[in-house]
Amino acid sequence: MSKIKNYQLEDMRKLFNDFKNLHLLVVGDLILDNYIWGTVKRISPEAPVPIVIVEKKENRIGGAGNVAANLASLGGQVTIAGLCGNDEESKILSDLFDKKGIEHLINSTSNRKTTVKSRIIAQHQQLIRIDEENVNPVKKEIRQAILGNISSLKNNFDGVILSDYSKGLLTAEFIKEILDIFKAKPVIIDPKGYDYNKYKGATAIKPNFKEFCTAVHHPELRKDDLEKHARELVHNLDLDGIVVTLGEDGVFILDNKGESFVIHTKAKEVYDVSGAGDTFIAAFSAGLILSRNWFIAAKAGNLASGVAVGKLGTATVSTEEIFNSNIKT
């Protein structure tokens, strides 16, 4: 890795500025994040629960859409593809995408409703989350319609990010067809669940450490043994490489040349980790496609997600925020 040891902050700034030259496709589970902000001053007489006096309500893009939103906020061109219900929440998501300049290929169906995650927050503390969702596999005819939309535009994209939130869209068959359509381009996956065989043949996957332990069937895995299992997983799934985010311990990378390394994260105040993985994979994917260097790409992801964890709730970050922060490479 000696050739990139002298990769400085200004080099990273140039990389982020070049994101504007990319057009990426994000495919995955679309989620509307609903936030209810308020204050608590007393406990309910009906049950031992706090009474929240509502002060503000806010809708944000969640799920795979948050990956797209982060790409857009970092200056990239992005198209999002996925499925929503034929409902008001779908219209809200479409409007949010429009406001951020994100092209969207959203298929609607009356057979399932748009996934909504509602969070009630008081005094900067999340009290409860309520999920409205259908996680059954999406019907084949709907998946085929989405694939048709994507395939007709495949030459427009420099690469693909698949964002799996286990809500039924990214089945093994669907992912295989995506990989076939984009076999000449990078396909980077944020995985979920137990069955990682469905990601076979991708360029890279980016689990967090807990997800990685689940994937290799070692829930008590020590981080000292991470590299061994990462090499086995990369081999078994025919990946170019893997990135495992380690929270406060940084990021583990096994690249396409078989080299492994860890980028450590400098201590910072963490308000909320929700959505930080979306921010990481957005910056990492764009960085990898542009630089073709896994270390540099992971560094970009680490810088971006380091800003995201300082925000409450699902959030995006901008290049200005990243380089105005006190993070140093």
C-alpha cells in the first residue's frame, strides 16, 4: 500500500469533487422515515409511559433511498429504483427524491404498502420505533417490471449499489439478474440476513461486523479472526473484495489483490448510527469506481460516515461538511 501512503486531504477533496462525473444506480428497499419530535414533562396516568408533547413532524428518505440521497448530497448523479405501495407515502417519497434532484424509477403496487419507520424522539432520545412493512418476497412480475426499467437504461450508469434491507425485493433471483445486466460494471452490495449466497459474483459486499458474524455463522467471532473468515467468504462468493465496518474500531478491508488492512476511526461524539452505513457505502462506492483503489475508497467512506454519526436520525452529508470537520486523514 506504499503508493498511497502520501494520499493527503487535498487528494481526497479532489476525489469527492470528481463524484459529479459519476452516475450511479441504487436498487433496493425503499423506506419512508417519519420522525416525531417532542418533549416529555410527565408520565401518563394510564400506563407507566412518558407523554410526548409533539413539537415537529418530519419525513425523511430512508432505506435504499438514503444511499441515493447521500450520493446526491456528495455531488453525484444518481437514479433510484425500487418498489412502493400505491399510497400517499409513495407520493411523499417521490416528492422528497424530486427535491434532492434524484431520478427515480419507482414501481407501485396495490398489493403492499410503502414501508414506513416512525420514530418518536424527545430530548434527543429515541423513545420508540414503529414499523409498518411487508417483508414477503415481491412477486416475480413486479420484479421483472423493475428489471425492465433498469435494463433499458443500463448504459447510463457507471456502477450499481444494491441496498438490501430484507423487505422482499432483493431476492436471489432478482440479484442474479441485476448482476447479469451489469456484468461489465461494478456492483457493490450492502447485505442483510443469513443467506449471503445470493450475493455471489458481486464486486464487493459491505456488512457491518455483526452482520458479518451472522454471515459466517460465528456470532461470537473475535475481531482477530476476521481476516481468515473474510478470505473464506470472498472465495466462496467469488467477490473481488469485502469491506466490514467495525463501528468505533474503524473499517476492515480485503481488497481485490488479496491485501488486507484496517483504517482506524478517530474518536468523535456519536449521536446516532442509523443511516451511517448508507453514507459509508455511498462514498465508498463512488470512491472505488473513480480511484479503483480500495484503501482510498474505504478512507472516503470512513470520512463521510464519520460526519453522519454526529447527526440525529437518518441523515446525509455534504463534501463541505466532511472537509470542514476536524477529521484528518
